[in-house]
Amino acid sequence: FKLNPKLLILQVATYGDTSHTWTIDNCNIDKLEHVIVRMGLDTSDWGNIAVYLTSAAGTRSRLMRHRPYDHTSGGFYTEYMSVHFWDEQSKGSWSVTLDDSSFTSKLYRKYHCI
């Protein structure tokens, strides 16, 4: 069984905290088991970034925490998985939030949620 992902292709340069929201309205899944977010991101300091996913029901899951000793720069494409949304419905407005502890420059490449 494969869910058609909601794909968002972005080329957004931003500073500070950033959030992007999308609505899922045509999904055949009644109850979730887990959610995977695939995201490409370029940033000047990875340790300053935390990533959160908020479900349509309002549940917030931290996918990546701040890492004060990680000063890696550049970009990569990665996956994050969460089971915090167990038994929730998939339909509704979801959001991905980047919490930036030091106003780091960053560029979303693309992300999608499956």
C-alpha cells in the first residue's frame, strides 16, 4: 500500500523561524500509524535548526532537535519519521516548522510528507 505524497517544491530563502502549511483532503487512510517527512534544506549552521511537524489534530512532534556543537553548513536531503500521530486522521492542515535558534540563513529545497 502506498499513499500518494503531498509534494511541495519550494525555493524559499528565509531567515529566522519558518513554517509551511498544507492541507490533505483526498487521502484514503482513516488512521495513521506513522508519518515520514522527506526534506531537502541548505543552511549555514545545521546545529541551530530544529524541525517540527504539527498534525491536523494539533499534535506536535519534534523531528530534529537543536544541536549546539554541530556547525555543519551546506545542504542535504533527509527523512524524518514520527509515530506521535498514532491513530489520528490524516485529513486536514499539517505544518512543518523550522525553529532557528540564531536567525540562520536557510533555503528550502523541497519537502513532502508521506
